[in-house]
Amino acid sequence: MSVVVPTRDRPELLRRAVGSVLGQSYPGVVECIVVFDQCEPNLAWGELDERRQLRCTRNQRSPGLAGARNTGIMIAEGELVAFCDDDDEWLPDKLSEQVARLSEEPEAAVAGCGILIDHDGRSHRRVPPTDHVSLRQLLGSRMMELHPSTLLVRRRALLDGIGPLDEAIPGSYAEDYEWLLRAARFGSILTVRKPLVRVYWHRRSFFSDQWEAMIAACLYLLDKHAALRREPRWMARISSRIAFAYAACGQGRAARRWARQSMAANPWERRAWAAYLVSLRLLSPQTAQWLANRVGRGL
């Protein structure tokens, strides 16, 4: 079992994440690979149990999450590969329950689980809606429950079938969602329908205000995965994200154009309405984000 933890300049959060990986109840060997992205490796640790290994390395590929994850994937030695972001925390039985789930269906390649979102003193429980997540479900929803820190994949399928993370996606934004779309084409994604990962939302979260990267990445997704354009509601979801990002970086005319396109396909698309209000300066992007986060949603 190999666990890849990408990190950049968050030492106190990293220690919590690594501690939760090394502290798993899973009885097998766990190799924790910490990949330092655009910073020097620096992680002193005490004596480890004989079934736990800790390796630190630099990102040897393109800067960003995709390159850092791929660096870890390429040197991983376990038959199974998992991911944990440096600001998240695994609950103790996370690996044990997912390994058991994969053993129930040996033909499956990927397993996810539910999450607990911690934000501003509140905790929100999010679990996958089904035992198997299909490509169609993922085209219709980002399905935030399948956070990258929940994913466990068979290494052979990862390298020889699904493929590694796409390092060409702008800013590494939505690289996890792009990978999930490919994984779901390979086969349905198994789920453990209980929260096994604690996800922390905070101002130091990467991508919290990288609006131009979000716009470019969403356009990249639409170009690479044409299926997202197949149904109006699917397209409306991506269009609303583009609209909000344009609004947040002050390009009101472009924001309203994308928002109208989204609303026409799905009048209930909340991001499109938020984008419109932000574009008219009736709402700040920070307030819109805070309101969404308060109920365990993202923009």
C-alpha cells in the first residue's frame, strides 16, 4: 500500500495529514510518500512501526498538484495507491474499510468514501449517493464526496488503464475531477458510504482565489471531455463555474454572458445566479464563497 501526500509550504498541516496516514488501523504495510512541490523536503519524524514507511522526495515533474501526485505514483511500490492532501486528515479505519470494499469486487479499480467538511467551526457530512458511481453521475455532478483524499486505486489499473494525472490542465485546477472522469470510463467507482476523511476548508486552501486558472481549466475540461457538453444541465454546471470565476476577477460582461448561458439550460444553477450578483457588484466573491462554505458547498 502506497499513499501519496503532495505538499507545499504547510508544515504544520502536513504533520497532521502524515500522522493520520501512519496511524491507520490497516494491518498491512503502508508506504507514505511525501512529495514536496516547489519547496525543499523537510519532515523530521520519530521511530516508525515496522509496517510503516515514510519517504520524502521533491516533485520531479511539472509544478503543481498533478505533477506532485504523479511523482509519487511513479516511485510507489504498493499494489494499491491512495492520495491524501496535506491539509486533510484520514479517520483511523479509512484504508481498512476501502481495502475490504475493493476485495468484495476484485474487478473494480477505484474506491472512494464519504467526507466530513470542517469550515468555520462547523462540520458537514457528505457521503456518496450510491455504492457504485458511474461516468454519467460524474458528468452530471462533480460529486464532492469523491474528494481526492478519499481515492484508493489499483496501481496496475492506474498506470496501464486509467493513466496518471493530467499535467497539462491549467494550474492543476480540477485535475482530480478530470482523472475521475477517465477512471469512471475504465469502470464504475466503488464507494464506502460513510465519512472516512476529514476535509478542512480554510483560507490557505489552494485554488481559493485563483480565478484565471479556474477559467482556463474549465475550458480545457470542456475541450478534452466533449461528453460534458452532451446534456444542457451538464454544460450549465461548467458554464456557471466559468461565469463565477469571470465575475470574481472583475470581468463582468464575460461573467454575465456565461451566466445567461448557464441559466438558460438550468434556471436552478446557483453558481450562475451568484456570478450575476457578483458581476453587478451586489455581492462580493468572498461573501458568496463564505455563504456556500457555511452550508458545506463550494463555488
